[in-house]
Amino acid sequence: MTPILTVLICLGGTSPHSQTLPGSMISQGSPVTLRCQGSLQAQEYRLHREKNPASWVRRIQQELVKKGYFPIASITLEHAGRYRCWYYIRTHSSEYSDPLELVVTGAYRKPTLSALLSPVVTSGRRVTLQCVSQVAHDSFFLCKEGEDEHPQCLNSQPRTRGSSRAVFSVGPVSPSRRWSYRCYGYDSHPPYVWSLPSDLLELLVPGVSKKPSLSVQPGPIVAPGENLTLQCGSDAGYDRFVLYKEGERDFLQRPGRQPQAGLSQANFSLDAVSHSHGGQYRCYGAHNLSSEWSAPSDPLDILISGQFYDTVSLLVQPGPTVASGVNVTLLCQSWGQFHTFLLTKEGAAHPPLRVRSEHQAQQYQAEFPMSPVTSAHAGTYRCYGSLSSNPHLLSVPSDPLELMVSGEGPDPFHEETGGNPGLLRNSLEFIAQERGWLRVLLLCFDYQEQLRPSAHHKTIQTPRLGRWVPWVDIQRITHWRTSLTWAWLSSGFCYLRLSTAREAPKMQPGGEQQRGQCTPQTGSLGNRSGDPRRFWETI
């Protein structure tokens, strides 16, 4: 009868667990027992190591040897090798057992195992894995773990002898199995002394079960140094979740928790984010008793602001306060080059709008039309610029712009003034010449305050000074050619549209600087008591 040589791995002094493996990888320092099993009539067993006699066997108590037990209290590199055993019955010896390769791991630093393209692999595809070590090795082993009793190992010799890198091709993969791997580095002399194992690499093969949802708090746009929490949840009762960022070689895995009956979720915290956190994320769910992962969640883009310092401005046409049903266009522009612009609204559930920029009048700009607007469009908006090389990195934000949408009804501005546009036109021109354009800007806002609708009309909120025109820089006006246009909306709001181009200020004869005119384009002013010039002078 041919004997069988097996390995008994003793764990914590409990009863040994028998493994009948053609090869066994044992961590350095672990307690191990080799056992040779043969005929019941066997009177004595022998253990032999090929090429290099096992001197440690002679130190074992003969009572154990006669029963076929060869214990090792703490395995070292000295114990590694290829072993066979046999036994005696009276004066006759048996055949040799099949060889057992006793591999001792932990002799070198652990290598790094990664998927070359992505650890998320479509069913039916093959994937290339790469094992990289800080120590040069003759060969590398890739071992599949988890499901089979006998680990499946692939050997790969690097292209250059003594290299620190090897690649393996595995697959085709399927969602019905678990694909978990570790790799080891070793030298041909001795071949049974391996490095520490790499960290476990699990390939994720999406299945067809219900996809989870992925959300982010406080929002998808974050400044460097701030914290984010991505939440993956489902009503399918998943026990574990995975978060994966597109292009990464690993993913994060968290156990699920149940905040309420029928729902499970996992939170993934990203603390002190930097530009490297920008990207597209998806999450997956799975049950503990299954190796199959769900279909992916819808993608979620995490955008990092403050990466470019070219100023971005946000303008609105026809103005920041409009009546419901009016066509409105938000214009995002910058002197710096950006390939796309993003528009965000505070508190909005939908992702930012992204529009490709156009180069016009020496500026890059993009229009975001809203037609016709409703009360749902009201809110605070900002815009950002981005480059096509990394669309998840954004500029500093524009100043906020608040869009107000009033309901339908009579025009309180027209009702209070009676319809004489010449009255205000002459007043603004006079003040512009006598007091300068900054005073005109003040007058425009103050005049709206004076013309607030009476209580029996629909209420129109009057903005504070400068709230709607943060892009006006009075100091720059003297160094730029300016085109100033005033417009009166149906609600009575006066706003300034400023177009600029670099040019030295023009001087009128006699050394006077040429001034523009502030002309109301639409709306009407009625009869008011008193001289309008005296009214403006009092402000």
C-alpha cells in the first residue's frame, strides 16, 4: 500500500485540521505536523526530504515517528522543501508516497497585486493581473483563494531574470463564482521559500440583480480639505457594499447596516479630499451567502473645486428678477481658457449642468437657457470652469447669482409711475454726468426701493445693494472700454449689463473723460410729485 503524506495545521492548540494537499504554504512561525498514513500493519515510518536531508526529523520523539507523526512547533525556512514518506512492515519497506511540497512564506516583503485596467470585470472577459515586488525575484506565483479545497496557483517568470514584476492572465470570469487572488515572489534557489503573501485582490464581476443607489452628502462639488460621505443603499437586503472609483486598481468594501426594515446601506467617508478624489464613482451590493454582485449603481461624479484660479463670472439675461413664463439665459464666462462650464443650483437634487464653451470676444463662455421659467427655477446659482483633460477638477466658483421668479399679475412698476420713460432717462443722464457711474448704480437700486408695490399688489422682494451685480468692479471701469445698458423689467427691477474690452479711457476735448449713458430700454415711469432731479439729489 502506498502511503499518503499530509499536513496537519494546528491552530491555537485545538484539534488539528487535516489538509491533504499536493502542496502546502505555511506562514513562518506557524505550528505544523506532517503525517504519513499507511497500512495498519505499519511498524515504523520514515520521512525524507529531497536533495537536502531533513536533520530536524532526528529530533522528534520516536513514539510519534512510529505512528507517522512529524510535528514542527514553529516552522522556519529550514523546514521548507519537497518531502516523501514510507513505512516498514517487519523487514519490508513500502513505496514512496507522492511528494509534498512544503512552502514556507514570509521570507521577503509582500508584493503588490493589482488588476492592470480595473478590478471590475465584465462577465465573460479575461483580465490581466500584475504582481510587483520591491525585491527582485526569479519567479512569481498567483494563487486563487476562496472556493476550491485545492488552491490553484499559476507560475509566471518575469521577462527579465531577477525582475520585480510579473503578469498573469485569468478568466474568462463569471458572476457566479468568487475571484480572489494573492501573489508571492520567490527565487529558484531555494524554490520553497516564498515572500509574504500580497494583500487579497478580489475581482468584482457585476451581475444582474437590482442595482443600489449612490448619493453624496453634502454635495457632489467639494473644495479641497472638506469631507464627503458617499452612501450606497438598496431595498434588496444586501449584506455588503462596494464603492469603486473609475480608473482605480482597488475598491472599498463595507458591511451593510439596516437603518430601517427593508433597507440596507453603507457609508463611505472621504476625509480631507484632494484633487485625487475627483472622479466617477459607482457602488455594488451583494449577499453574504452569494458570490454574485449586483448590477452597478448609476454613476456619481465627485468634482473638486478651486483647482484653477482664472476668474469665472455668471450673468443673467434679461435680469435676476423675472416674471414667471419669461425666457431666461444664464451666461458663464471667463478670460481664462476653459473647455466646459458647469452650472449648479443650491439645494438641487439633479447633477450640475455641463456645457461646452465657445470662444467669443476674447472670452470663453457658455449659455444655459431656461425657457420659460417657473418658480421652480428660482434659487442661487454658481458656475465653474473645467478642462477636458480632467473634467472632474473645477475652477474657483463664480460669485453667487440669485434668480427670483415672480408670479403673474399687473406691473407694479408701470402702475406707480404712469408711463413716462423720459422722466427717468433725463434724470439718470444728469446724475451720470454730475456724480459718476457709481452714483447711478446706487440710484438704480434705491429707486426700485422707492417704487416697491403697495400692499394690495403681489409682493416683490427688493435686493440689497450690490447683491445682483457682484461682477461690477468700479476700479476697473476707468481702465476698460465699457458699455453700460440699463433695463427695467416688468417687475420694476433695474440692473446693469457690463460689457468690457481692454482699452485706455477716451478723453473728450478739454480733458474730460468720455462717459456712457444710462438709458432705460423697457418699462415706463409715470408722473411723480416733485422734480425728479431733486429726488435723486437727496440720495
